[in-house]
Amino acid sequence: MVALFTTIGFILAGYSVIANDSVQTLGTWIASNRERFKWWQLWIAASSVLIVTLVYGWYTGDGDISFGRLTKIPYIEPQWYHAMAPLALVALTRKGIPVSTSFLVLSAFAAQAVIGSMLLKSMLGYGLAAIVAYVLWLIISRIINEKNDISEKYKPFWRVFQWISTGFLWFTWLSHDIANIAVFLPRQIEAWQLVLIILFFVAGLANIFYSQGGKIQQIVLDKQSTKYVRSATLIDLTFALLLLYFKQMNNIPMSTTWVFVGLLCGRELALNTGITKKGNIKVIFPIVAKDFLKLIVGLIVSVAIVVAIHYGTDQNLTHDETSPATEDSVNYNASDEPPPITPPHTITD
């Protein structure tokens, strides 16, 4: 049964991470290249980076593809309730809700102390990304007008720069979020298992590119100028540097979704106070609030599922610890002879 739960959990988590989180790294790239390149050309490029990343991680990690992100989360044999987390993630992804796969999936296996650290780091990531993006795009908006696309003369340069920055971002993101799937697997896997994992990911990417990002892609398309190659490049490069910073901070996993949404929100606020002289907060606030509300909904669902899993696990542990003692006590009483009955003392005259 462990092998069955491992397979189910891995498939659900893999699908959820690809469908929900890939928009963070590939969303702007898809949006700005879908009219110039065929979907399968983008798919081959992204799959090439994926294969190199997984093979590199597996080789340098002695069979561990998590890039050291699971050092504080020891391997636990998956049970049926561990599959609840990625199953909920699939349902929320189908509704276009950006969910923290790191918090939802990893928290099902992690201790409470690690969960608190993950949540704190994720909230810090959202805030820092929003502040950095706001300041950076206030400066950028004074230099260039991102409401307009660049001329055809400079597009080849920005196109090459975008592909390089997206490749760097894709590698950085994979080295962080692959732990969300690897948590279902033993910490060391064989070469043939690595091949199966790669094939699974490549097939999932094919579906993402064929559907042009799926419903989650709307979060990117709602933002200004994300279909322009220059704007997409600046977003990808900023996101990659933020992820690299948090990756080097410590080995505690975090929600890259929160970082990405925070970046987009900070950018939108800057563009609407930087490009337009009078500002236009009333227009942009509903978009920012909607994205944040989706994050909160995903967080509430995540917390509910994680609490249910840990409660059920604690109940099982309590039952397992008490049951043997009770059974031994029953067996002991049944096997021993009853103590002799001492008649009451009588007082005789």
C-alpha cells in the first residue's frame, strides 16, 4: 500500500506543481512568445532546462533531487491522508486559484516548527518582493514606458536576453520547488526512477504549453505589458534574483507563489503611480486585492488540510502507543491464575 500511496501522491503533486506553479516562471515567457513561436518549440526549450536541472541535482545530491530542501523534513512513508494535500491542490488549480504548493504539500510531512518557519518565510517573501518590485518599477517607469512595446529593431536583443533570463529563472525555481514532489519519494532514487520522473514532467509540460498556461495564466495576462518581451524579461530576471536570495538564506522551503504574486502586485502599483501622473489606485486595487484574496483562500484550505492530517496522525500515534499496552495487560490477566481467595477472619468466642 505504501507504494500505491507514494505513486498517487507523487502524480497528484507533480501535476499540481506543474499546472499551478509553472506559471510563475514560464507564464510571462509563454505570454510574450506564443504569437512568435509554436507551443512545441517552447516546450522543447523548457524541457531541455528541466532535464539538465534534474540530472544535475540527482548527480550532485547522490541520488537526491530535492537540492537539499528536505534536510529538515525526514522521509515518511506516504499514507492515504498525505494524498489529500495534492488532491486539494488539483481542485484549486482547476479553479485558477494560486496556492502555495510548498506549504500545502510539504506541511503534510513537516513538524509544526518547520511549518511555522515556512509560513513566516513565505510571508516575508511576499512583502519583500512587493517592496522590491515597487521601488524597481518606479525607477523603470521613469526611464521607459512599459505600456508600449519596443521597436522591432531592438526585439532580437531582448528576445535573446529573455530566453537567457527565463532559463536561469526556470533552473532556480526547479531547484527550489522540486522538493514539493520529491517529498513523496525516498531521499535517494535510482537512475531508472529518475528517467520516469523526467518523462512525467516532460509530458506535464507538454500539456501546459499546449493549453498556453491554463487558467492560472490569467494572473499574468491581467497585468500590464506582460505580453511584451522587454517587460517579461525584467519580471523574470527580478523574480530569479529574489528566489536566489531566499534560496541562499537557508534550507527552509517557502512559497514561491507568494513571492511571484507579491512581485506582480508591487509592479502594478508602481506602474499605476509612476506612468500616470495622478495615479490610478482605484483601477489597480481590485486586481491586487483579488490576487491576495486568492492567496488567502489557498492558505486557509492549506491550513485546514494540514491540521486535519496532523490531527489524524496524532490520533493514530496515540492509539498505537496505548493499544499494545492494553492488549498486553489483557493477555497477562488471562494467562495468570487468579489469586487465591482468602476467607475473611472470623472472631470466635
